[in-house]
Amino acid sequence: MIIKMKENATVSQIEHVKNIIKNRNCTLEEIKDNAITLIINDSNEFLEKDYFEKLDGVKEVCYAKKTFYLASREYKKEDTIIKVKNVLFGEGHFVVIAGPCSIESPEQMNDITKEVKKYGASVLRGGAYKPRTSPYSFQGLGENGLRMLISAGIENDMPVISEITSETMIDEYKDVDIIQVGARNMQNFSLLKALSKIDKPILLKRGLSATIEEWLLSAEYILSGGNPNVILCERGIRTFEPYTRNTLDLSSVLVVKQLSHLPVIVDPSHSAGHWQMVEGLSLAAASVGADGLMIEVHNNPSLALSDGNQSLKIDRFKDTMDKIKKITNILGKELS
Ligand code: PEP
Ligand code: MN
């Protein structure tokens, strides 16, 4: 059950409601926004909606057991804007995240970073812990790789993003500006709960076979634990079509925009699996109203240790960015 207090509820009114809940041995999370929201894990259906609605200071009470609430437009009408250093995700801003699939060496990171920044990317990506389908594929450089990413970000004055695969690694990510939860971990609930307790922005990718509701419920795990900084990322879903690596569900951007206030970006690289399709999908994603893109770029894709086939060469990234800028101009969006 979720109890939303009035914006002008007094401290003693809030404490009164909290004490009743605590006395009933239910767990309680408190979300401090413009107004206080209390989230109660009342799996016993112990608490009665009518009773709580009548308490002083209470604005509304609802059950949100099966569906999301904090991620919804009912909870927050206006779009959420998430600030990462000087980069803004959300309403009216368009962010391009670019970089290699995997961090491979300091030289590779420095080369790519300078180029993607020059052509308009504002966040640098790079994977250090790679969730690979085969245990024999390159698994990433781990902590050393994270250090290479962070140094390239600092040297080139760009915030950085990298994927985490376990809650035991959170300390290693203290200098990473955005933590990515990959498609395979979208429903790793212990990871989501741990990330809900930090205040770093989280980029939550849609699972390979996740419905939009399941994706938003995963976001809800992070929000309900107290971290309001969630950016969603559509990266394609598994369908019966084998030509593309995944089928890019661009309609999900429209659905998410309708249902949720959270920013949503698109990853055309993992959707397509082929570099030849990345530009077209990027332009389509920008046109449909995404708040940004995450594009894999490599200085020498044929030698990339992962996902070379879907990585753009630098000159192709430049061409794609020139076209993206035209679309963001038409839409009146600012390239953040
Ligand atoms: C990635 O971004 O490197 C990645 C592994 O993506 P996904 O989780 O979408 O497959
Ligand atoms: Mn990749």
C-alpha cells in the first residue's frame, strides 16, 4: 500500500501515520519528494485503505501491489529531469552516450573518447564486466578497465557510464557517474534493491523478454528504495526474427512516455547487431521522442574484443551525429 501525504502535512501528522504502521509490524519506506510518500509492505493485507485515508495529513492511499506507482504519471505528472554533472536527461534535452562495447586499453579509450566528444556525445560508455553469452568470450578488464574509463572521462571532461553485474561491486563504481543495469539483470532484484540505496543515477535497460510493465516494475524497485534517479533504456526485445540481433520496439518509447515521467533513451546498437542499421534506428528513435541514444563506437571495429559488428567507426558516428542534430533541431530539443 502507498500513502501519499499532503504537501503541507505537519511533522507530527507524518509521525502519527508512521507510528501506526510500525506498530502493525509492517515494513516502511519513506520517499521524500515535494511531499512525503510512505510505502508499506502489507502483504498480510493488514492495513485498511479507508482508515488511513481519514487520518489527518493524508492525501491519498492506493494499492500498487501488481503495478508500478512511483514510476507512473499518476505519482508525478511532469517529466523527471536527471542531472549528471552538466548533462541533463529528460524533457527537452537529448543526450548521446557513446563509446566502445568493452574497455580494451587506455589508448583505445583515449582515442575513442576524444572523437565521440568532438562530434557531440556527452557521456562516455565502456564495459568492464561483460555479461557474455559464452564463458569463452572476452569477459572484460574488470576493475582495471573501470579505471581506464574513469581516467578517459576525467581527461576529456565527460561523465562515464558502465554496467554493473552484482551488488557486491558497488564500491568499485564510486567514480562512475551512471551505473548501467544490463538487459540480463533487469530482474536481478537483489541488485536493484542495493542500487535503490545509493543516489547515483541508474540506467535500466529493458530485459530481453520483458514487457513494458515488468520493466517499469524493475524501475519501481529502485525508486521505492529511495533512489529517484532512473533512466530507462530500450535496447530491443527477442522476437521470432533472427536477422536482427533483437527487434527494436520503438513503440515502447511512446508507451513509457505516456505511463511514466522517467527519461527513456534507445540503444540502437544492441537492437540491430549490425552497424549498417545503427544510423537509421538512431534517427527513428530521436524522431519518436526518445530522450537520447546509447551508441557503440570503436576506432577499429574489426579488432574490437566484443560487438565489433554493431560498432560504428568514428567517421560513421560523425555522419550519424550530423543527422541527429538536424532532427533534434526540428523537434526543438537541446543536445545536452
Ligand atoms: C551493453 O550495453 O554493453 C550490453 C551488454 O547491453 P544489453 O544489456 O542491452 O545487452
Ligand atoms: Mn555491446
